[in-house]
Amino acid sequence: MIAALDKVSVAMFGKSRSSAIIAQTCVTCEGPAERFRDQLSVKEHKISGMCQVCQDEVFNLDSEDDS
């Protein structure tokens, strides 16, 4: 599964999520990925390699309006 996730992230972002996780950087924006809102966000980082800011943008956590 790790190889599959890395293959997808290389295709999408040009770098593997595994290397981003090890370096504590974000696979999407290349910024630091060291501080997270909660344990669910930490878990998501281990899956996707995204920092908190990118997770918020992808999952629209700042927007409560679904209309």
C-alpha cells in the first residue's frame, strides 16, 4: 500500500509522500508539516503527506456553508 501511495504522490506532486513524511514537509506545498490541529490530522499526514494548511484546503474545513 505504501508503494501505491508513493506512486500516486509522485505522479501528482513530483515527490513521494514517504520522503515528505520523513522530512516533516508537505508533499503538496513543500512547507513544514510539524504542527497539526488534532490526532486525526496527524493520521491524515501519515496517509497523504499533507500539512495542516493543505489538509484544510483540500477538505474545506474553513467553509461551513455547503450550499
